[in-house]
Amino acid sequence: MTTNFQTPLNPASLAGTVPRIEQVTGIEQLADAVAARVKSAVDESVRKYGAASLVLSGGSTPEIYLPRIASLDLPWDAVSVLLADERWVDESSAYSNTAMLRRILLSQPGPARARFVPLKNNSPTAEAGVASTRAGMLSIDQPYSIVLLGMGNDGHIASLFPGTPGLHELLAPENRLRVAAIPAPTTAAPHVERISLTLAEIRRSDHVMLVLQGNSKLDVLRRAYAAGDALQTPVVALGDVEVLWCP
């Protein structure tokens, strides 16, 4: 990445921020709460902009709530769907977030009418394909309705990992690149190239929510915010983000 920003993120400026954590009792309640937030956000966007957009995540926790989102009575024809990040693998791979999204959400009658905006394309590498991905995102110019994120055990969000080259730039509020190619991470498997929304692009949303399951994830989150260093645990860069959590 060659772009230079005059005022990169200062981790010290995040000191004292805390996430807004709402606990629910179990996975069914977690799915219901996420679906309710999505419906409210989509309805709000359609009223404001005439269209809506959902940014979703891969991993195991979305498999809990995506079926509930799929069952929502939404104006799906007015909805665009994209991922916060994707591994640079074909959809035939078990590591493909796109394949998971198609299987659980986009194959269902309502969501099948939505427009899916892929991050992965046929380029051989993420670096070679990122310009094409950016071009495909140009049609989404209004704020996203809602971004649903998970968090890794190393404190990463999307594919913004500790130790990623140029992480300062990826977390910079001034970054207008929207998406970036990410080298294979060293702190999380699988060790493959990825493509990810930047933090500035994640924040280009009317609502951002972190959805977590399990005591260990809550411990990671609390330790990360206590330390307050976004370069060591990028989740901290979300600031006072809303968190839905169940044990």
C-alpha cells in the first residue's frame, strides 16, 4: 500500500473509550436481537435513501443469526448485501465466506432478490483484484444500513489483523480506499490472502454492531479495551461500538 495519510490513527487517542455491551441469555435470543436490529436498520435506510445495504461477516457466529435475517419480511429488492471481508479463495473452498453466505442467506426466497456485491473476483491474487473490487462497490454510495462484525481471539475485526503491514493506514479515518488487499495473517488461520473493508469504510454506516458469543470472546474484548492499543488489538478502533453478546 503506497498511500500516505497525514494524520494516521493515534492509539493513545482511544484511551478511555468503552464498548456498549448488551447481554442476552442464549443463542436464540442473540439471533432474535440481531435480526431485530437488521430490520430496524433496513427500514430506516429505505425511508431515508430509498435503498438499504447490509455488511455481513463470516465465521461461526453468523451461522446462528443469518437464518433469522433470511426469514425477515424486508424489501429485499431494495437491499444490497456484501461482506466485511473475504478470504481470497474460490467458492468451492470450505474457507469461503461467500459460499457460506450463499448457502445460509442468499439461497432463501427473500434474500435471493437482494443484490450481492462480491469482494472476491477471478484475479489470481487479492492485490491484483482489489481495484476491480473497488470499482464494483461504486454503486453503493449511501451509508450502509448496518455492519455486523465478529472478532477473533487476537482482537481482529474483518481482516484487520495485528501485525498487518500498513495497519495504521487501514485504521486511519482518512482512508478512502474502501477495501484493501491483506497478506496472509500470522495470528489466525487459514493462512491465505484476504480482502477487507478498511475501518473508515466500516464506519461509513448508520449502525455498526459487534456480535460475540462465549466468555472467552468477552474476555478478549475487555482486555483489548483496557489496554487501548488498536495496533495490538484492532477491535479497539471501533470505539464505543454497540456489542451484542451471549455466554
